[in-house]
Amino acid sequence: MSTEATRLRRLLMSNALSVFGLVTTAVFVILAVLEVISFGKITPFNPYTPNFGQANLGPSLAHFFGTDFEGRDIFSQVIAALPTDMGISIAVVVTSALMGIVLGTLAGYFRGLFDEVIMRLTDMFLAFPQIIMSLAIAATLGPSLLNVTISLIVVWWPPYVRLVRGAVLAVAAEDYVSVSKALNSSFLYIVRKDALPNVLPSVLVYATTDIGSALLTLSTLGYLNVGIPAAMPELGRMVSGVTYQLYLYPTQVLIPAVVVMLMVAGFSFLGEGLRESLDVKLRPHILMRGRGIGKAEGGQGKVPSPMTSPAGTRLLLGSGRGGFRRGAVVEEAGDQATGTEVDGGGDLRAPVEGRLAD
Amino acid sequence: MVGSLFVLLGVALIVFFISHLLNPNPALLWAGPRARPETVKAVAAAYHLNDPLLNQLYYYFQSLLTGNFGVDPQNGRPILSEILFYAPNTLELVLASMVIIIALGIALGYLSGMRFGTKVDAAIRVFYLTTWSTPYYLGALVSVLLFASYVPIFPSSGNGTVGFTYNSITGIFVLDALLQANWAALESGIYHLILPATTLALLSFGIVPRIMRSSILDTRWSTHVKAARARGLEEGNVRRKHILRNALIDTTTVIATTFGWLFSGTIIVEQIFAWPGIGQFSYMAIVSDNYPVLVACIFVFTVGVIVANFIADIIYPLLDPRITLGEGG
């Protein structure tokens, strides 16, 4: 394992939030994968067979989450719904991120008319009310998993284009790219060696949190009974199916919703932890805290300089040449490494970048 | 400003083409699934549906510009008057949430950033990340259960207009009551507003303290703050004018973004709190394939988002003298 990966792991682990995020995310992903590869055999009960003698039971050792109005085990239903929720959210985010990387790189690198068209289009799609738009599309296309995924992707890609374009613009202004161009490097070579290694970390961070957002929107579609086929177990729909029982049996209604919350929290805590760990400006302050050298206040206390290496985040995902800029002086704690700030990437819902720069 | 109009125009175009792409036969939708073929044909003729696409586009823009959103196929009422009834109710909810979001978001973000690495910081982060991770339906159901059922201190549904006769001036109930000095109506309005507005605000506000916090962290160790301290400025002054004001710039942007998210949130929150707003209206339109209404709703929401961004553009120059109006958007 490279030293950078070790360092990143240490930074992540120093933060209770990201540890929680990592563990939660891992547990849900593993459960979803197990559910798929075992063809649904890991659930303790059959999630679909009614058993009216056992209806409306509270949580117990036999039924961890209790049973619903037809006596079906809620824990088993939740497990059965994980692949749907997890799978669609990840598919939406991955597709959107790929679209963003392709369109954003092209727009940021070539500028001109193409850039103008893409960015105007992005602005328009960003102004749409997301949930209403995907509700409308999903409702019209009819219930199917593919249609739900499409309806989400339609409103999901624009932030990625903005994020990637902004990062590519910043990289393209660097001297080493001009030098590379002067040396007759091809477009693809520059993208592969200079642009992507600088762009991917921020996309990765943003996407991690974003899987949570996708999950929220997806389960909202489910809650509103739009787009997800009737036979498909889905957490949001489980909630709306029993909402009328809210006052009588609150656990039935709330447990699937809390599972959604935990999954989303897992992704967003992990994304938040990743972002902070990758933020070179904060590193000295985080590490000082861990070692008890001084307080996080001000900038006293000596921090080993490799920790603040500006090349840090770039080394994480392949070593771009941009990572080895000569003359990058690493100052003592309290100051950012000279000029090579890596934007930790998006915020919770949409990148703010570009607004003032545009 | 020109940019905003451009976006609006583009959105109108996209809505037009998407609704065309999605509906092979809008006349059939209009007339209903069991309509006779003559009826469907008559509808198609009346609404220019047999005309070339470009002509339809012309009629579409002509109607939009004259504020004519057409007639609601389900009850025959003009859609504009329905929108004018529902939109102010949503605006009331959204503006009340906005006040809570701005106050709480900036305060928590500032506190969290200034206490970086402490228990206070950790607690605030867990709080806003958790509320942000909570689905709207969970948050709304829990607050109904807790504050309208277990500890019944707030009403669980409606916006409090029942039982009051009042002249609609702005359409916003609380504001109307205030303008006409109808204190009982005002009390009822505020009483009904508190729970849904707080729920909507808490579930949407996570991004504000998060950006506020990271802007504070970006600023508080920067050289200009050091320089201010080195010049001997008193600490309160440094914090107010050098740290807080700087951090508010990015935060203004996300507050504008949050506005759009509030609109999305109203779909669920209005549903659960039986709030007669445009979120519920548009959801009903979606599930009943009511495209004329849906198009109008999408348009109204988009205008809301654009106006929010425009207001943010006006606020930037006040916060940051380097930005002048006109460059922002």
C-alpha cells in the first residue's frame, strides 16, 4: 500500500464521523451484495408471504423489526429492498459522474462554442425542480427500474459537469499543461496524465455524498408511489404502504424510513470525512489535534512536512505529473501549501464553484 | 438578468419538448381514456395538436408570455387562478423556513467552524449531517407523531384558514391577517405554520452550516486574518469583519441553492401536513397525468429558483466589494 493510502486511512480513522460512515456504508453494501448473490436466501423469513396470524407484531427477537399488517417480516423486507435502493442510487451517481467527466472535460478543455452550449444547458437543468422533474418523467415513462434510473439521471448530471469543468479549467491554466501542449502531447494524453488525476478526487468525494442524495430522492419517488414497479421491494414505498398505521404502529412506518436515513447518513459522513481528509489546508490542524501538539487554534506547533504535501491527493489516484511540481514549498503548520490547493469538491447537494469565477 | 431570462427561455423549451416526447397523444389524455374518437379529434383540433410542431411552439410561447397557462382539464378552471391560489401558500411556508434556515444555518456553521475540532464542532456536524440525511417523509411523520400526537402542542394539518373570512390581498394568509389586523387569524396562521416550517427548514438546511463551516475554516487561518490581528485589531472586530463577512459570500450562494431544495421538499411536507400549496398541487397533477397543470407548476418552481439566484446576485456586492452587480450571474 502506498504511503499516501496509509496516510489517508490514518486521517479517515482519526475522525469518528468518517469511521461511522465507512462502517455503515460497508455493512449496507455487503448486505445488499449478499442478498443478490444468495438469491434472497439471507433473509430470515420470506418477505412476500403473508402470515395473518402474526400480523402487526412489535419488534422482537424472532422479528427484529416486527411484522406488517399482513404478518410479513419487516426486517426481511428491508433486506430485500436494499439491492433496489442501493443499486439504483449507485447507478445514477456513476452514470452522472461519467457524463460529467466526459462533458466537463471537453467543455473545459476546448472552451468555445461547445463549452458555451454545454454550460447553458447545464444551467437550465440546474434550475429545474429536481424531484418534480424526475417524478414527472418517471410517471410518464411508466413503472420500471430502468425508467426510474433514467428519470433520476436526467436531473442528476448537471452538477458533475460544473464540477469537472471548473477543475479542468483550473488545470488547463497551469504551466505544466502549456508545456505539455508545446511538446505536442495529444488531447487524450493530457487528459489522462494531467486533468483526470486532478479532477477525480473531487468527483469521488462529491459522488460519495451524492449517492446519499440519490437514495433520498429515489426513496421519495418510492414514497410517492411513482416509477417503481409494484412487485419491487423499495424502502420509501414500504413506508407509504403503511403510513395509515402511523398512530397505531409507529415502528412499522418509521423503521424502513430510519434505514434509509442510516444509509444516507453513512454515505454523507463518509463523503464529509473524505473531503476533510483530502483537504490539504486542514491537514495540519487535523493532525495536530490527533497528536495533542498544541490546540487547533492559530498556527503554532510543528507538523512533519510530508503530511502537508501538496502532491498528496493527487498521489491517491495514480500519479499525475501535476503532482510533482517543483518548487512547491511546504510551509509550517497553519499555512496552506503554496498554490496547490486541491478543492475538496462539492458540498452536500450542488457544487458552488464557478459562480464567482464564471 | 439577461442570463436568467435565457435560462427561463431554455427551461420553457425543454419543458415543451419533454412533454411532447413523453406524450404521444395529449388529446387522449385531455379527453380521458374512455372518450369517444370524435371527442379526441375535437380536442386535438381545438388545441392545435394537429399543427406542425413549430406552430405549436409559437402558440405555447404566446400563451406563456400572456400568462395564459390554459384550463385545468380536471375542473375547467383557469390554471393561472389555481396557481395564484396555491403559490402564495407555498411561499408562506418556504419563506418561514428560509428565515429559520438562514438564522440557524449561519449561527451553527459559524460556531462549528470557530470551535473546529472540539466537541461542540462534532455535535453540530452530527446534527446537521443527520437532519440532512433524513428523508422528508421520515422527518415530517416523526414531527407529526411527536408534536401533534404524543405531545399535541401543534395542529397536524392545514394552514389555519378554516373558520376565518378575510380578504385575500397577497394570498399569504399570515401576511393578509397582519395587514388587516385580524389578530385571531394571525395567531391561527402562525400556530399552523410553526410545525411544517420548522420541519421543512431542519430537513433542508444541512448544506448551509456545512458551507458556512468550511468557509470559516478557509478564512480563519488565512493571512489577511493574521494581518488584521497583527495590526492589533480587537478580536470581535476581526471575527465580524474579516472572518464572518468573508464566509458569508459562499454561504449566500448555497442559501439560494437551498431555496430550490425547499420547493422539492414541499411536495412531501405539504402532503403530510395537508398544506394547500403548490407542491401538493403538482403532485396531484403528476399522478393524474394532468400535463397542463404540471407544465405550469414546473414553470412556477423554476421562476422561484431563478428569482432566488437573482436575489443572491444582488446580495453579493453588499458582502464583497470586489464583486459588482452584473458579473455575478
